[in-house]
Amino acid sequence: MVTATVTQVTREQVVEALEDVHDAHVPVSLRSMGMLADVEVEGDRVVVSMCIPCMACPAISFLTDQVRARVLAIDGVAAVDVEPGLHLSWDRDSVDTRTRELMRANGIQL
């Protein structure tokens, strides 16, 4: 009898994997930009909710595709749903301090 080993995916694994997905305008993670609203893991299924700052953002499909691909690359993930979160309110205060300083140093105003 052969038994399959099931890898339990954690929220922390997903958040860590998403550090490789960067904002379209500033080379920092979505989390650093305050654009990672929530991550839910239920068995082998993951739901990622983003908070896109601009409803007319031309990079929405690019970002959702990048998030989907990165999460599906995690061992144990069978399906991922990415919600752009256009109904959520993004705020400048959600940008982390390090990213805010990086932006200021490069002449980017928030």
C-alpha cells in the first residue's frame, strides 16, 4: 500500500512566497506597500485578497497573475483565488516605514 504525504500549507508560507511579487511601480513587495490585505488557507486551497490603490491600475491583471503563479508554486497548494480587493480602501499609512523611507530617498511622494 502506498500512502501519499500531504504537505500542510500555512499562511506564513504564502506570505513569505509573496515577498517575491513586487508592486508595479516600486520594487518592493505587495505586503510592504500595504497591498496584501489577507491570506486564507483552507487545506490545499488559498485565497489571497489584495488592496489595489488605484481602481484604474493597468497592472491589476499582471499582479493577480504573479500572485497566482507564486502561490501555486508552493508545494501542497492545489488552487488559489486572487481577489484584487478594489472594494477595499488602501491608505498611505499602510506602507511600511522602510518602504516609505526608500520612496522618499528616491523622490517618490506618497
